Amino acid sequence: MKRQTFVLACFLQFLGVFCDSRASFEYLSFVVSIQIKGDHQCSGSIYSVRNVLTSAECLKNFDESNLQDLTIKVGNISDFETSTKAYSVKAIYLPENYHKNLGNRSAHNLALIRLIEPIEPRFEAVSGDVRADQLAMFNFATENITHRPKTMKGWQMTDTGLRLTSHRLSFVSKADCAKKLGLEVLMDDILCSKVSSKNLPKEYFGGPAMDHTRQMGVTLWSENYNENESLVVYTDIGPNSQWLRDALA
């Protein structure tokens, strides 16, 4: 049964459809909800059993002296009674060369959240899970078609509560992205894609941009690309791989 569940989840991910079935929740259980005083703020992904990866932008207005207010909700978040757990936070690590005053336009827009206790094995994803050894630890800033995220994933609020969704991505060149954003050039670790969706909420971001089972980036924000699509901007993990290793050391 688990094998059938995994195959169905992979098929859903390949199609890029909304992922809110039980199969998809099981397959995508590494996508977490970052919450302040119990309210969903943004998405993130499990980097290791004690660490969650998200964007620095997600936490830019959070006062680190109030870590007790910050929790990481893991599991099938649509079923709070039986399938989730909230983990308390020990520390937040940001790259030294992240510039908060530049907001979402800053390079190195990543944050590593250290948990007080390890995530229980029952919340680990099936064979498609994302862990440190599966992160793309090389530079994806090239235009190589094989090095492009295919989907982005995150939690967002709906009328019925939090819902995990997955959107299929179409790559946008750095030159075209810079032009759309009104910039001469993009930072080395900033990449863009477009998605057939409009008005993506800010709490969706901070989640993973993925190539099948590997996380290649962290989504930052979106804006209009044309009347039917949004431009999605994300931080490329590759150029930040050394910082990630150092943060875990």
C-alpha cells in the first residue's frame, strides 16, 4: 500500500497538480508550517531532523528574543488532532552577507531554524524525502535545462484552513527576470520561474523549489508576469551550500 501511495504521489507531482490528497501529504511531509503564536506565517522544509530551511524574508520582522513564540508545525497540517506536532525553536541562523535592509531583493536570502528536539521518525517523508545529502549542493545558476526546479511547494490559508499545494514551474532566464524586475542584473544566487497562478499569498513562500526529490531553491516572492502567470523568485541553494554546511557544524 505504501508503494502505491508513493507512486500516486510521484504521479501527482509530475503533473504539477494541487497536492492535498493523503498520498501527497505523506510524500510531501518535509514541507512544514512556520508559525508565530500558532498562526501560520510562511512555509519551510526539513533540512535534517533538527533543522528547517526557509527564507530570511520569512522571519525578517520576528524578534529573536521571543523564540518561545515561534514553532514549526510538522506533518499533515490539515489534521491537527492526529497527524501533526509543533516543535519549539532553539536558534535562528542567517548568512552574514544577507542584507535585511534590502528585503526580498537581498542575496543569500536563507534562514536555518534549529529545533530544540529532533523531529520524530513518524513525520519523516517516504522515499522522496529531502535531507541534507539530497540537497543540490552545486551551483544551479547556469542555464542548463537539467538544473532547473520543476515545482514549488508550500502551505497557504484557505477558507477551510491550511492547505498544502504544489505548482509546476517554467524556467525564466536571468536576463528576462532582471528585466521584469527592473534590475540591470540579478544577484548570483537569485533565480526565477513562472507559474500559471495569480496572487500567490506571501505565507506560501519560504518553501522548496524542487527538481523531483531534490530541493534546489527556497521561494521568496512573486509578482505579475503577464495576465495569466506570476513570476516566482527564489534563492538558489547551490551558491549557499558552504554556509549551510558551516551552520550545521
